[in-house]
Amino acid sequence: MSAVGWLNGEAFTAFGQHVIWSDMVGNTIGLAALALGWRRSIWTWPAQFLSGVVLVAAYASAHLGGGVGKQLLVIGVALWGWRQWQRGRQQAQDGSIAVRFASRRERAVLIGGTALGTAAVGGLFTLLPQLSWNPWPDAYIFVGTLAAMAAQARGLVEFWFAWLLVDLVGVPLAFAGGLAFSGLVYVVYLALVVWGMRDWWLRSRAATRPVLEGAAA
């Protein structure tokens, strides 16, 4: 049996849902990557890279072209994010990754880019239904993931908001596509996203708070 064949084999069945190895392994690594991102660890990027490689097989088995494309983007953006964080890891006073809120221009680019990208990819999936059985949610997850990772690479707090919106669409789509473990992990993602959002939010405010004259820096 090939490696891809094994990855798409059934790991176990629970509550009538068939869980395949690629879905389980890839999302477990992805969950670890999100936790590392919360801690601002640069190892979040190798973990996201590996998760993307494994999940390509899972989404291909579920006939979700957007999911496959998303994971290919994850692989590419993970390499870029690693480089960005290597360059920026000394920006914070404690030597960790500096985080901040996006400027108005950056926020407009993220929102506008996500909307236009979703329209373009959704239109493509509609014209070529063999790429995805559920084109518009699949397209949104595809583009929303790219926006979230780009924001994460730049250390923007909005990264967490983007992931939250992706998760809200991803949970029902994963269950409907037969990727039960993805659906369950997305629910756990929601909790991590809320906690991570709070942590980055507080750190961004602390970074912009002025130091009182005479106080220890």
C-alpha cells in the first residue's frame, strides 16, 4: 500500500463517522501549530507546513478542491511566514515576536482581498464543479485561510479574527464532506482562537503603552 493510500485509510469509526488517518494526523499537527502560534513560537510554521502536506491527501479524498488548494497555500505561506518571523523575532522588547493591530489600510486590504478572492475562486469552482461539490464555502475557506496566515506572518492581531470566521464555515463543511475529525478539531480551534486572540490583544496594548519617565523599562 502506498503512503497516500495508507493516509486515506480508515483509522476508526465513532458515532457513525468514519475517521481517516490523514484527517486525524494532519489536523492534530495543525492544532499544535495553532497553539504554537498563540505562544508566538517560530515553530508554528514548520508545524503548519507538515500539517498542510498531510491534509492535501485528506481533502483530495473528500473531493474538496478548495481544501486541497488551501493546504498547498498553507505549505507556501508557512515557508514565507517562517522567514518573516525569523526577521522580526527581535522586534519586541523581550526578544519575542512583536504583535500589533493592523493599520486601517492593512485592514482594508485584508477584508477587500478576502472578498474579491472568494468571489473569484467561488466563480471558478462554480464553472468547474469537478473541483468542489460545495463551491462558495470551499472558496471562502481557501481564501480566508490565506488571509489569516498572511496576517499571522505580519504579527497582526486580526489574524485571530480571520481564523475565527474560517472556523465558523469550516465546521459544518468538514462534517458534510465526511471529514469528521476536521470538524471536531475546528471546534477545538475555536477555543484556542478565543484564548490566542485575548493574549495577542493584551500584548499589542502593552507594546504601545508609554513607559513612565523614571520607571524601569
